[in-house]
Amino acid sequence: MSVSYRLSEIAAQLGGRVLGNADAIVTQIASLETAQPDQITFLTNSRYLGQLAVTRAGAVILAEQDADLTELPRIISDNPYAYFARVSALLNPLPEVKPGIHHSAIIGAGAIIDATASVAATVVIGEGAKIGAHSVIGEGCSIGANVVIGSRARLYPRVVVYHDCLIGDDLIAHSGVVIGADGFGIAMDRGRWLKIPQIGRVVIGNDVEIGANTTIDRGALDDTVIEDGVKMDNMVMIAHNVRIGAHTAIAGCAGVAGSSTVGRYCLIGGMAGITGHVKIADHVEIAGFTMISKSITEAGSYSGGYPFSKTDDWRRNALHLRRLDELVKRIKKLEKELDCIKSDK
């Protein structure tokens, strides 16, 4: 569905102030480099000032301090990047979904599905499950017994939610997400692994987005909890009994091991790892590929890992690292000998 708005109409809905032609019409949002005269673009980084000077866009979103950098019709916002996100949502509404249950869906006894919800083909919904108003359950999804899903949820095809999990309003779960699989609980007994039943649940708050093929394990005893506003990228792993604080964002391929707690408003980079039974304070940033092996008690930015270099250089440095403990002992010995020489003078 093609939509278009005047700048004045966008500002009326989203705020901000318009400079230049408020009747300029835009139909899509685009980058400075590729934008066309019927599109609106945005500037959030001074590195792209050169592109602003030559952009073919019909309008642009700018910060207050950048208001005079162009004569193009423009919307001035305190946060151009967030404003861009809102304009993009305005110009790209989700496809309209018709309520109802497809004839091939299998609905368990006692399940309650709101009349405004949409259940697509080959969906399976277990006994006693509840699906809230205006929620969309995509093709091939499997919803376990006694699961509760709030209003306006959108589950893309082939999402799996195991039994007894609780999910709030406005969930977005992309294809391949698995919520509530067993956590990795095993105990060694006479030379063989004994499975520990995972009897907790996954409890997810409101306004959570979960990327494709992300997995969130159910708790072993207590619940795994994802608080309001958490955003997860693709292929994130959340282990049993983990708690992720509100409005934390986790990039692709990161993993959080069992019984760890991540605070509110944290940023976790791609491929970062958090070991089990640690606590991360609020407002912590963890750089990509960083391994966190002990608790972080203060807000701030934390990095780890080994910087890349040419392979031959990396191998030589890695060899030195293997001998680091030996080198430290030798340095300490030399320091003692030097102290003795100084004391003899």
C-alpha cells in the first residue's frame, strides 16, 4: 500500500517544526545518497555533510544545530534518528491482517482466542492457551498448552512457544524464535549425564522484540524473565533463569549463560558472551566479542578480546601470550635483583 504525507501532516502527528515548504509531499524515506525528490532523508552524523549538500531528496530531518545547513524543506527534531524511525513506520505501515482462524489451524480444548486475533494456516495452539486482541500468529507457529500471549503480538512464521510461558503486549517474534525450550540442566551420575527437569517458565514483558532464530530457555526452578522494552537481534541465546532488564538491547549471536542478571538499559554487542551466575549493573555497554566472566557493578563501557592483525603478527603475539606467566615471573625476579644492586650501592 502506497502512502504519502505532507511535511506539515508528519509534524502534526510526530512533532518537530517544519522549515521551508510545509506542503512538500514525501512517499518514502531513504538515505542521503539514494533519496529521490519524493523521499525524505535524515542527517545524524557530521561525516555525511557532503552528501547533504548534493542529495536529491525532497526533504530532510535535521537536528536543531543543523537547521541552517540546507535550504531543502526540513523537519527539525531533538532526535533525528528516532524521528526517522517514526517517519519510516508512518510511511511503511504493516500489512492489514484480517481477523479469524484458518481452517487448517489446530486449536486445543479450552484455548481462548480473541475475536480480533488472526491465526494463520497450520498453526497449532495448545489446550488452555490464550491469545490477546489484535495478535497475529503466523503460518506454522506452535503455541503450547496454557501459554498466555497479550494484545497486538506479531509472531512470524514458525515461532515456537513452549507450554506455560507468559508473554505481554506488543511482542514481535521473528521466524525461528523458540521460547521456553528446556535449559541446559544436566548432572553427572555414575559416568552418565542425568537430565534435570526444567520446571520454570519464560515470562516476557511488554514491547519486546526477538530476532530470528533466537532462543530463550525456560527456568530450571525459577522463571527466565525478559522485562519490558527489551530488543534482541537474530541468533541470541538466553539460558535458563536469566533476567534481562528493561530496555536492554542485545546484538546478534550474543549469549547469556544460566542464572545471570543483566541490568536495565544495557547494550550488549554482537558475539559478546556473559558467563553464568554474574550480575551486570544498569547502563552497561559491552563491546562486541567481549567475554564477561565476573559481575559488573558500575555503569560504563567495557571491552575485551584480542584485536585483529596480520596473521603472522597475530601468531607471534599469541605465542608471547602463552608465555606471559613465565615472562611475569622473570620480570619480578629481575626487579628483585635490581633492587639488591641498588641497595648495595
